[in-house]
Amino acid sequence: MRLHLTLPRIPDIELVAIEGLERLARHLGIADDKVGEARILVAEAVTNALEHAGDTPPTVRVEFTLTTEEIVIFVQDRGKGFDPAAVEDPDITGKLGSSNKRGWGLKLMKSLSDDFRIESGSQGTTISIRKLLR
Amino acid sequence: MDQQFTLTKEVRGECLIVTTSGYINNVGGEAIASECGAHFANGIQDVILNLEYSKVVNSIGMSYIIEIIERLQETGGTLVFTNLDAAVEKMLSIMGLFKYARKEATVADALSALGRKGVGHESR
């Protein structure tokens, strides 16, 4: 079962994606507690993409493919891209006392997913996440 | 699931209990930090953050919680998370928050744990 969304940059729009995920899961008879980590992944992926989406257009494309076994999340923006290898792995001890307490998105997406891929260039960034629904 | 963020608060002695409902993003996180900040000025030493009704959080929201931990470190206070959804608990664990904050199953457990610490928040 597949769901495609194009989300504009407006407050809390990631909740639309999460609601879509939950509805698909319910339709397939997947227990709510099995999609908990997928909810967090969607929140992080969409929030991150919208923040870096740029303005031409200020939207992100989201696609879910859901089975009773797994969810595949695809999030694409048209921002200016970045070098994922240059992103420092955040550490809580370093964040305490630092003026920048953010920057957890990539670490969380990598840690919570069963497969995480990112492609980024001057035309934008695409994130693909596979999450087993154990 | 209604994700509109709201919070309620209760003061027990020198402990502030904040119970949230709905999505904790930048707005929710800032509201929690602001609530705590107002109470720190009134002598609050510890904070219990009950997330029973918040099943979706994002890391930007949690960055405000790191601010609260930072503030509590300055005064020797403690932040205790309670009623954590399994996914939220895993997220906080990945972020390393439990190195500097505690978790307990319920608010009553948290009050008891803080009492054992010698803070003495329980009602007489």
C-alpha cells in the first residue's frame, strides 16, 4: 500500500504525514505500538527536509510504502543540498553548555531505521528509510 | 490521535510536575522550557516531565529539554521523565538524555525517587 504526499512548509504539516502513516497502518491491521518508531522517523525526516527545502518550491515530497512487515519512507526536498559526511555526530555532553542544542535528526534517523540512505546534491536531498515493523 | 500540544503543571514542594499532551516540536518544547524557567525563579529544584499523552516528539522539541537539564545541572536539580512511550524512550536514549536525566514509570515513582534523593517533595 502506497501513499504520496507533497507537503508545503507550514507549521506542524509533518503531522499530516504521520496521520497518513497511522491510517495506512490501521487499515493493514498493524498494531499502534509497532509504528511508534516510524512516527518518530517521519517527524524527523519531514521536519528536517522542510527546514532545508529552499524556496523553489518550499515543499517536500513524501512517499510511504507500507506492508505488514515493513515501512519504506522516502522524503525529497529541492534545497541546495549538503554533505552528509561533514555533519558531526551530536553528543549530549557536548550539547550541554553549547549554544546549539539541535542537530540530532540524522543520528536519530540512522539509529531508528533498519536501512538509511541519503543522497544530496545541488538539486536537493533524498532520504530513504526502511523500518521493519517487528 | 489529537496532536494539539497542551501542558498542565503542578508544584509539589520544590518539584514541578509538567504533564504534556500532543506533539512536542519547537513550539511544545519552548512552552515546556518557558514553564520550567518561570518556576526556577520561584525556587523549583526538580522537574518531573510526564509524557504519557505525547507519543510524537521531534528532536527540535527535545533540544529545549536539554536546556532544562542544563539549568538543573547548575543547581544540582534533577529532571525525571515518566510514562514514556517505548519509541520516545528509545529516541531519548539515542540522544543520550538518560546520562543526565532519570526515567521512572510513573509520576508517583518519580516523586518517590526524588524523595529518596533527600529532596523531600512528598506531602506531609
